[in-house]
Amino acid sequence: MDACTDVTICPMTEADLDEILLIESASFPHPWNRTHFHDELASAHSFPLSAFDGRGRLVGYICPMLILDEGHILDVAVHPEYRGHGLGKLLVEHVLAACRQRGAEFVSLEVRPSNSEAIGLYHRLGFVETGRRPRYYHDGEDALLMEYIFREEEEDTDAV
């Protein structure tokens, strides 16, 4: 994959879930199950997205939600073979643009402090650390809270 030039991001569907569950299991020690993704597909506040490469292979996904003026990223993962090529950045930027277009004032997320790659990505995109949730994850690890706050002078960008 060449810097995500052949990636298509579109609404997640039920048909995507088998591949998404494989990526989820390869990405997290306590992965979401099918029910979690079904709940996101059914929620009026969520707009989960799938990313496909130029050959139609599902290579990543992101599960954001928007309630009033608050965006939140619940889950994001990239297929192990596609990591390090900018796909995670592309997915998060897509969600930031979509949330901004829909009237969000900020977007928040939780991330494991041990996930230095994700934290670095979020910092590079402009997220700031706002706190911690002690023992948030199943294994007792804290969650680092991060937010991206839209500035007044930011122009709205096109998003799906």
C-alpha cells in the first residue's frame, strides 16, 4: 500500500464484520465481539466506518459516535500488514472532518498508556491529554483520556 492512496472509506456494514473481528482480535488483548459491533451499527449516534484497499480487502475500521456537539472515537484498528502506512491517520482525520462537519466542538477518546504508537499519532494530529481513568481496561491498565478541540478558525472540510 502506498501511503493510503488506494484506500476507500465507507460506512461499515454487517457484511464487513467477519474481517473486522479478525483485525480486532489481532489488535487488542480484549477485543470487541460481534455484539459490540452490532450495537454500533444499530446506534443512531454512531457512524462506524470501514477502510478497503484498492483490491477491495478490508484493511481497517473506526467506530466513532456523535452526541450533540461531542464526538468520541470508541475503537480504531488497522490490519497488521497495513500498519505504518498512514491508514490509522487517514481514518482519524476522516472522523475529525466528519465530526466537525456535523457540528462537533471536540472529539475525545481513551487509549492505553502502553500504546505509544497510537498516542504518538494522536499527538501529531493535535489531540491533547486531558486525564486518566484508573483501571479502565479489563487487565487493570489505566486509560489515557485525549481530546481534539476544534478551533473557531478551522475551516469545515468535506467528509462522508
